[in-house]
Amino acid sequence: MSSTDPKAAAEQAARERIRVSHALNGDSVRLAQLYREWANTFDQDQVRVGYCGPAIVAELAGAMQNAYLDGPRNAVPILDAGCGTGLVGVELNRLGFGLIDGFDLSEAMAEKARQTGMYRNVRGNVDLNGLVSDFASASYDLTVCCGVFTLGHVRPHGLRELARITRPAGFIVASTRKSYADATSFESEVRLLQDEGVLRLVQCLKNGRYLEQEDGHYWVLQVPATASRTVCS
Ligand SMILES: C[S@@+](CC[C@H](N)C(=O)[O-])C[C@H]1O[C@@H](n2cnc3c(N)ncnc32)[C@H](O)[C@@H]1O
């Protein structure tokens, strides 16, 4: 493959943008700036790098709804945390979910998600590394979070806020890039939250397809019916 091959160059540029985003160490100002500049070309880049997380997360959410939740799928309130341009919302909609809300740190990415028409409501400027105070406790049957527990983005502690927002007996489906799970305390955070009675690990699909160049893990967690409601500090 020649180094002047435009397809290879575009793939390389997409990988480079991802690499830069991973180096931002959770700095919300720089992340918001990077995603503001990336919003228009983000979806094309994801195709270039073979990003398949959104479809897998949506399928897992669908399986949880089928197996455990009452009522028709299109009436199940579901939150897409770190929704980006709405790739997960598109997949959820394809599977028949109809009450999809989203939030993202980047207003530019949130606006792209709104433009898909798949969401009931999308909020920008919401930081999952802090308290997500715009969202009330126990509001959603399902919370999905794809591509957000990734290097330089959201710390494992963000799981606690997702648990707060999800209703008792509801589910969280989250992806972690493999290198993120290896480099952070995500698995320990899951164990800690489980010990505290905040979450229960239902399933983890380890080393599943995520990106062409790297696998990911897919976590299915349940808020116990009588969950301890400690909030993020
Ligand atoms: C790799 S993109 C994934 C977007 C979408 N979930 C998807 O799967 O296509 C990561 C997203 O996380 C958002 N993000 C980064 N840090 C965040 C934070 N602290 N709180 C909320 N969202 C954040 C970014 O703005 C970006 O839209």
C-alpha cells in the first residue's frame, strides 16, 4: 500500500485524531474544544477505523430489555451518556427504542445527535467526570455509554453517576476500550460499587470487536432493586 493512498491517509488521520483525544487526560476544556472541531467529520472517521461499539452496545441494551424489562420497547426510557454525534441513538432506534435521551460534554457533538432526529432530548455541556445534576436520580430503565470510558475521557468514577441516574432494577451497558480497562481501575470500580450495593455485574463480554485496531470489553451492570444511593463526590 502506497503512503500516498488517500484511503490509507484518511485512516491514518482518523487514528491520529483518536490518539490525540486519548492524551487529554480528562481535561474537559480541551476535550470540548477537540470534539467541537471534530464534530463534522467524526462519523466518517469512525467508519474508517471500523468502530462497531455502538451496534454492540445497542444490541446488548435490546437483549436486557427483552429479557427483563416490562412494557413495549418504544416506551422504555433510555439514556445515552456521552452520546457524541448519536451513533448509538441511530442503532437503538433501528432496534425499536423510541424514548432516547442523551448528553455530552461537547455541545457541538450534542447538536449533531439532535440532528439525527433519534433523540427526545439531548443536552450538551454535561460532564460525566462530575455530578450530572441536570439528570434526576432513578430516571432511566436503561443507560448506555459507548466510547466514553476510554483513555483521556471519563474516569471509572463516572459509573457511580450512571448508577444514580438509572432506576433500581434498571441496567447500564457500557463499553471500555481494552487499553482503558488495562490502564485504569475500571474493574476495581465495578467491584467497589458491587460491594457497596450500588451496582451488580450481570455480564462482561471481554475482548469483543470494538475497533479494527483494538478490542473492547462490554459491561452489563444492574442497579439492584434496593440500591444504595450514594452520589458522586
Ligand atoms: C469517542 S466519542 C463516542 C461518542 C458516542 N458515544 C459513540 O459511540 O459514537 C466520546 C464522546 O465522549 C464525550 N465526552 C468526553 N468526555 C466527556 C465527559 N467528561 N462527560 C461527558 N461526555 C464526554 C465526547 O465529547 C465525545 O462525544
